[in-house]
Amino acid sequence: MPSAGFWAVVPLLGAMVTISLLPVSGWVAIGGAAVTCALAATALRAASPRIVVGSEELQAGPARIPVALLGPAEAFTGEQARQERGPRLDARAFLVVRGWVDPVVRIPLRDAADPTPYWLVSTRRPEELVRALARARGALPDGARDEKGRREA
């Protein structure tokens, strides 16, 4: 899901179209703005990669992989996340990284036949993704407590 800053662009585009088409007609300007806003919102949603953890597979963007082939995931934020995206990045890694999302999760692969050592996925909720992957792999039972003692759903 795009950040609030990206969503703020949608009404600005609508306003620009309104100003541009106002000399033609008020109704044309309003219609053009509505169509522009709808198209921009649709494009923002479509361009955002989805990360879905199911009981059998992980989907990150267009790629899917069985959770049985995944090792324990690690979350990184701040300087550590920058290092993972830059100097420590393995060129063979599969990336679903958005430049405007700082935290990343490194998910190692346990498939000897796959040359990809790990997936690196950017997410605003890295700890939630790590716990979901652990549950899917069977490493964390449903209803377990997290590191702060909170009950997991």
C-alpha cells in the first residue's frame, strides 16, 4: 500500500487537470479530474507489490514460493536495512524492495537447487512479517506470545 505522501499526489493531479480543462468547460474539468483521480488511484494500487503469507506459500510481488523452502526470516531497520540493501546485498538475491520503505526482511531459501540465496522484501511492518513466516513454517504456534508478551492472533 502506498504511503500517505503518494496518496496526496492523487488530488493534486485532479486539481491540475481541473485547472487545465476549466477554460473548456466546468463540467469537462470536473469529469477530467474525476477520471484522472480514479486512474491515478488505480495505478498506485496496482504498482504496489503485495506481500501475502499463506499456510503453504509466500507471495511477494508477482513471485511465489512454498514456505517449506524458507528459512528463519530476519528483520532490519535503519542503518542495518541500508546495509542489507547496499553493501551486504548478494547480487543473486531476489528483491521486492521499494526505495521509500526503510525496513526490510531477509528470508533465506533452503532449496539447494535454487541459486537464489534469499529474498529481500521491504515492508513497513517487518516484525509482523517475520512472525507470520514463522507461523507458516510451523516455528511459532498460533496464539503464541511475541517478544513483548502480547498474544498473537
